[in-house]
Amino acid sequence: GSPEIDTKKGFGGVMQTFDNTRPVVAAMAVGVGRAALEEMRRLIEEAGHEIDYDKPAAAQHAAVAEFIRLESDWEAGWLLTLRAAWMMDNREPNSVEASMSKAKAGRTVTDITNKAVEVGATVGFAETSLLEKWARDAKILDIFEGTQQIQQLIIARRILGKSSSDLR
Ligand SMILES: Cc1cc2nc3c(=O)[nH]c(=O)nc-3n(C[C@H](O)[C@H](O)[C@H](O)COP(=O)(O)OP(=O)(O)OC[C@H]3O[C@@H](n4cnc5c(N)ncnc54)[C@H](O)[C@@H]3O)c2cc1C
């Protein structure tokens, strides 16, 4: 921005910065989530269970059903992140899309990494695997650059046409 400091524009400037940084945090969540899913897949297959995308999840092993649920959530987070980042690159206003990507990817990465620890059992919480580290790393992605609840507030205001004093 301008080298002149205008304190009246401070809050708006910070909010605009978030339009660029929230998709980046969402991308970090997408990356950690994908890594945990791949490790979870490896453990499931090593245990002799096939992940079959042509069969209903409920008709497969419980760990496989969880994997399919988490992977579909991950894909939604990934697509929302790509959209928010694409809009950013193309200089389109993306505040609500940036919040959507951050909200979905932040929630999903905590869900995936915690479930991967659970499914991995002794491997999941052993320090010989990265699963327990990724589970510890994940939560901050749901907190900084605006928490899950704040993203939902921003999205709800925009969708319902409410101001920040109407919906706080
Ligand atoms: C490890 C770590 C690293 C960080 N790094 C940075 C950094 O590098 N730079 C930086 O600027 N900041 C950083 N932060 C700060 C981070 O962005 C804030 O902690 C985060 O945005 C939450 O704000 P807060 O701590 O003020 O919580 P609060 O606003 O006090 O919120 C506390 C809880 O209440 C909920 N809440 C608050 N308001 C509402 C509402 N209206 N409706 C519903 N729920 C609500 C929140 O979601 C949260 O769960 C970091 C934080 C941590 C923990």
C-alpha cells in the first residue's frame, strides 16, 4: 500500500490481507491432510483391506468407510482452496471464498489427522510415524488467520446480507 500510514484504513487493510493469506493456510491444511490420508491408506492396505470406490462405503471395512468419508471431505476443501486461490491470482474479490476454503480445510485437516491417529492405533501415536506430529500440527491451521467460528460468521454475514453489527 501507500508508504503514508493512514490509521483509518488499518482494519480494512488487514482484512484484505486475509483474502490472500487464508487460501494459503487452507493450502497448508490441504497438504497436511493429503499426507495423513496417504499414510492412512498405506496402513489400511497393509492390514489387508481394499479401498473400493465402486462399492458403497457402508458395505466396506469400517476403517475404509472412514477413509472414503475423510477423502471426500478433503476433496471439497481442496476444490474450495483452488477456487479461492484462482480468484486471488485473477484479482477477483474473494473474501467469502477465502473464508470458505479456510473453514473447510481447517476443520477437515483436524478431522483427518485425528482419525488417522485413531485408525493407525499403535503406529498412529508412535513417534516413529509422522501421524501423531501431523495431528499436533493440524489444529493451528483451524485457528490462526481467523478461527473456524469467525470464518463461519463472515460467510453467514455475506450469504444472509447482514452487517457485522447485525451478526456478531
Ligand atoms: C500457535 C499460534 C500462532 C499464531 N501466529 C500468529 C501470527 O503469526 N500472527 C498473528 O497475527 N497472529 C497469530 N496467532 C493469533 C491467532 O490468529 C489468534 O489466536 C486467532 O485468530 C484467535 O484469536 P484470539 O486468540 O484473539 O481468540 P478469541 O477471539 O478470543 O477467540 C477465542 C475463541 O472464541 C471463539 N469466538 C470468538 N469470537 C466469536 C464469535 N463472535 N462467535 C463465535 N465464536 C467466537 C473463537 O473462534 C475461539 O474459539 C497465532 C496463534 C497461535 C495459537
